[in-house]
Amino acid sequence: GGYHDAGDFDRRPMHTIIPIHFLNYYEIMKEKFYDGQYNIPDKFDKSYNTLGSGNGIPDFLDEALWGVLLYEYLQQDDGSVMSGTEANAHPGYGSDSASKDKMIYGTWAPTGHVCASATGMFAHSSRLLKKYDSIKAAELLKRAEKGWEFLNSGSINIEGLESQLLYSSLELYLATATGNNEEDKNNKYHKKFLEYLDFLFNKNPGWPQQFKPGYLAVGWDNKQGILSPYFMGYLITDKYTDYTWK
């Protein structure tokens, strides 16, 4: 699972934005995507029967779930998520392929950025997958709830990560919303989302936590701007929304 960039095979903190973008694109344009659309080879995994064309899930969602899968494997028992995989060198450009790479890869320790991003991915995936696989969707939601508990346990530094926490709180709200306006108004994740929204857009926390409609790379300091996918779900949901914070 997971995606790498350039000509190497590492999967680093800045790559969390790829499945997040995928999930948002799919949700915004669900009617454009269907199973068998891209003739994707089957990708077998113990968590799924298959991820690929012919499994009854739109191919584009399959690809998003393939990106999320890495973080499922990297989640630890306490809810934290390791920050990716990398070797101590890059493969030979033009000579080494992923199927023949002999280097030994390890994992990076958890960071607040990756834990928050993965928590949001798990909840988002759960919501979008539910109509196709309710059992796997429930497992993903449990992962998200476990990730949220870790983020709020004081065990990891989340200072300056309100952008990613905006995403994780939003997706947990949408995944747990009941459709009852009073209940959803008081949903604990909804309240946290509105707090982060108010802080980011009204309190002007400064660089780098400013709105960037496109992609903004994240460095090893784990700082990142406010990306559209971090709040897009709130603009298109049919669940209760509250804009009085403005």
C-alpha cells in the first residue's frame, strides 16, 4: 500500500496528501467513477478480498484505499501511526525497479502530522466504503477513533498541526453523524472541527497555516498549510452544518 514519488521507493510524511486528495476527488465526483473503469490489476491483501477492477468497488476508490492501506499497516496498538518507510539510500535511477530492489527498509517514528492525517483518512475511507463493505468500513472507523484518542492523549506533540486536526475531526464527525440535527450539533468531533476552523480562519495563526487551494509540500518539521481537502467534506455534506462561527 501507499505511494512514493520521484524515482525512489520511500513513503514519507508528505505523501499523506495523496490518498487524502484521492478520497476528496472521489467524493466530489462519485458519479464519474465505477468498477472496471481503469482495468486495475488485483492487489491482494488480508484486509480486503481484492483491491482492483472487478471487486464491486469503483476503481478510483480502490486506488484511494490502496494509498490508505500503508497507514493501516503502520498503525500501532496505542493508535499512533508510524511516519512511513525508507531505506538508508536511494535505489539506482534507471537500473533498479521496485520489484527488484534489495535495500532494507525501516519505519519512521510516529509524528503528529502523520497520525492526524491517517486518522482523517481512516474515517473518510470508512464513510465512503460503507455501502460496498460495511465490515471493513467499521474496522476503519475503529482505527480512526483509536488514532483520535492517541492524538488527544498527550503522548505526541500536536502543536501547530491544526490543519491536519481540522481534517481528522471533520471526517470523524461525518463518519459518526446520526442525521439528527441536535445530536450532530453537539457531536464532540463536530465541536472540535469548528474550534479548529475558527482558529485557522479567524485567528490568523500565521505561516505556514494559511489557506492553500492546491498542494503544499510538508517538510520534516511537519508544518503544512490549510488545504482544501481538509475541509471540503463540510461544504458538500448533507449532514448538519453550523456556520455561526463566522
